[in-house]
Amino acid sequence: MGASLNGKHTALLLSVVIPVFNEAPVLKSVVEGITSRISDMDDAYELILYENGSTDGTLELARQLAEQYPQVVVLTSPKASYGAAVKNGILATRGEHIVVFNADFWDIPFLRKSLELLHEFDMVIASKLHPDSEDNRPFVRRFITWGFNKLLQVLFGFEGSDTHGIKAFRRSKIIPIIEQCVTDGEIFDTEVILRGERAGLKSVELPMTVEETRPSRYSLFARVPRTFRDLKTLYRALQSS
């Protein structure tokens, strides 16, 4: 695993973590958009791009951006794994607070609101099922989100309304949770929230507006069986913990 730390080793207020896999077409605009909108925090944050298994020049572009923007940190792994990228990205953070974005979905108002809420809460979750959210995805995608959340309530007694999407954490509280996680696929987000809830972490959900900016990279037929396999792994892990 490689890293570009730009010579900084002091503690920070905020770490933004973005897992990136074959994001060459959008990565430059993502970095420019985030850094320009929080330029008032230039000395107080880092932006971690965790590249994993890309085949389209994403890593090279990320390293170029790290040279251009001193806040950018590049970490890389040869294996394409969303969960591992998020987990290792979080473990590498130096910020007091952590925000996890995706390359195709990030929200600066959420980031700023989270920094306020993390003085009181340990986890801030943007929920697509929040009563005030606006979910503009196709009906099938919205139905799957609803059904998945119902399944989490039945299997795990989940008390929230969403586990996927952008979220923020108080670092001191979430690191011990992250270290316990055993999944490394898309279900990783769910494991973090479930473990945090079981550990008594205080959480709050915020509404969000969701627009599908690109089709899912994974077909429904491929993703559903994998999700159920991961849920089985997670169920066993939580039952034994």
C-alpha cells in the first residue's frame, strides 16, 4: 500500500475518505469541487483517496491531484474491494472527525452539518428513507433500499432507516468499531452502523437528496446473491460477538 502524506503529521479537525475504483472520468472534478467548497478549512482537513484495483488510470490521476492539492492523501491497494478501501481509509485518518463520501455522491452541506452534530453524536448518517429526503432514483432501486432496511430490522433489530451512503463519525468512537469489522464488500457500511448501534454509539440521521448520476456498476442479479452471502457472514459474526 502506498501513501502520499505531503509532509503533514499533525492532528486535524477533519478527514474526508473517498474509496475510488475506476473513477478517472470524474475524480478531478470531485477533488476540485470538494477542495474549493471547504477552502476555509485548508489547514484543518485531509482528503484521503483510497484507490483499489483500478484499471483506468485512476491511481495516476490521484497522485497528480495529490501534487496539486496539499490536502490530498493517496492510498492504494491492488485488490478491488469497496469495504476494505473504506476500512483502511478510515484507519489511516488523522482527523478528529471523519466523513465518508463516494466519488459519485458527496455533499458539502452534510459535511458542515456533521461537524456541528459530532459534538453531540458519534455517528451522523444520511438516510435515503428519512421523511424529509428526496429520492429520485428509479422505483426498483428505491424498493430495494426499503426492503433491505426491513431485512436489517428483522435480522438484527436495526433501529435506524439506512446504512448505505454518506456518513460521518467521531474518530475516537468509531475506530474500535472499524477494527472489529469482518466484511469487505458493499455490506461493510452496514456492518459499521450495526456494530456502532450495538456498542451504544449515539447516532442521528439527516435527510438527503439522491440523484442517480450513473447506472450501477453491478447488475441486480450479481449483487443480490453476494449481498445475501455477506449478510450471512455478518449475522454469524454478530451472533458470536
